[in-house]
Amino acid sequence: MPMSRRQLLLATTPWVTPPLAAPAWAQPRWPERPITLIDPFSAGSNTDYFSRALADELARLLGQPVVVDNRAGSGGAVGAEAVARAKADGHTLGLASVSTMAANPALNKALRYDPLKDFTPISTLVTLPSATVVLASSPHKSLKDLLAAARAKPATLSFASPGVGSAGHVLLEQFSHLAGVKFIHVPYRGSGQILNDLLGGQVDVASDNIPSLLPHIKSGRLRALALRDQQRLPQLPEVPSFKELGFEPVSRPLWFGLVAPPGLPRELQRRLNEAVQQAVRTPAFVQKTEAVAGTVAAGTPEQFQALVLQWLEQFKATVATARITME
């Protein structure tokens, strides 16, 4: 069953968070050189927003530069595979998302990594709502209007996602199945390209995480029809959630986390988790997260692995029920 925000936070937050000990990462031999943080989506995307915020804080804590390396493609699979194949010495990390750890593995049988075996989990980072949007000039004033138009002329309205196999793609197909409508799926390589074409009128509808959309919703250039969250957001109090509109299965906030290549020594996993626990609780990171309606949700590696397993199983069931394919 879909998780509520409270359940999701409980699953990703330790029952007791002890005061952080003196920096274990100050011990010699690690990190010896700059750390690469591979982001599986393009610069300017929602993952990129948090990758760079995290990189800034980790660099300050670890005493080495943390360089964000954007490797977009195949719904996040290109970047995720690069992490899975990297040396497990603590100098390569990966930004993990629902797309790379659940949606793509559930849909793509040709995927060349296993989300449960080919990564060392470090921690969840944040939970994040998303929104379905249209241009402010669109004739679709509500989700009801959009569905009516889609039913009147099936497979004529174009709907953008961050890529085939991304969470946006799977959730779009699940929503279409629940609503009994058909859109033309238009996959992209990241949020920046989606916004350019949506604002330029090349696509009719898009669904993406809040960071890339919020400024344009606030400015009046985009109209949000529904939010993927369990309740309305303080930043957008007039926008209903999918849950309110009768589509609770697609009304869950998504999440981002941090992983390392498989086989990372336990001591490095522990040190990285401690560093993340401190990094995401800094005023700067919290402020950046709250500015885009996100919630800090750090936890233990074990909690993160359990979360990935739960979402992977749920997406596998969704793919089977809605008969979603890679086409």
C-alpha cells in the first residue's frame, strides 16, 4: 500500500539520533583526494539541485572537494551503472532516486545493474513532492479538465517525463491506467529540457519534482493541476493533491538518497553515513530543502535498503498491473 508522509519519514529516520561523535572522517587515509558524486540526471535537474547542496556540505565536512558529475541518460540508468561499476574506495558516490532504484529496475529488463546488490546504501537524504503542470494559458484549468480532454481525444495530448524508465514515466502510466486515459509519452533527459519545451508550447503537460517547477508556478507561467503528496503544500495551498482528487496510489512524495559502489568497506560506509547525517542537518541544506517543499529524511543504511526494497516491489506490481512497457 502507498506510504503516508509520516510512514515514509519513520522508515527513513532513526528512532534516536545520537549526537554526532567527533569527526570520524578526520582519520587518515580517507578521503585522500577529491570525491566524485555522480548524478544520474542532467545539470539543472531536481537531483542536481540536491547533489550540489550535498556536495557543498560534504566538502566542508570532509576537507576535500566533492565534484558533481552529471551523467544523464536512459531514465537515470547511465549514471547509476557508472556508480555500480566504480571502485569501492569511498571516492565515488552516487545520487540515488526512485527512478534509478525502483522505477527503472521494475520496468527495464535489460538494465545492467541490480538496485539491491550493486550498490552500498549510505542514507536517504530528502523526501520531495512533485506536481503535474500545464502552461498558464492552457485551456485545462484543473485535473478534471485535463482528463476530460484526454478522454475526448485519446492519445493526442503530449505528456513529458524525465525519461523512459524514470519514476515520472512509470507514475504517468499508472495514473493513465487509473484514470482510463491515454497520453502521448514524451521522454526527456532531465528537467531543464522539459521546462524549455513546456514553456515553449512544444508539450502539453509535464510532471516533475517541485524544485524545477516551483519558481515558474509562483511566477504565473505554469499552472499546477495536482500535487504528488499526501496533503497540500504551504507553498501552494490552492493546489490539491492527487489523493484529494481520488488518485491516492500516485500521491506519494518521492525521495533521493546516497549510495556507493558495491563492496564498500563497512568502516567507510559508517563514516559516510555520519557525514551525511551531519550534512543534511546544516542550516544551509535544511533551508535549501524547505525552500522547495522538501523534507530532510536521513536514516541508517539498513533503513535505506529496506525503503528501496519496498518501493521496488511496489513498482514491479504497478508495472504488471498497468501493463507498462518500455515503448
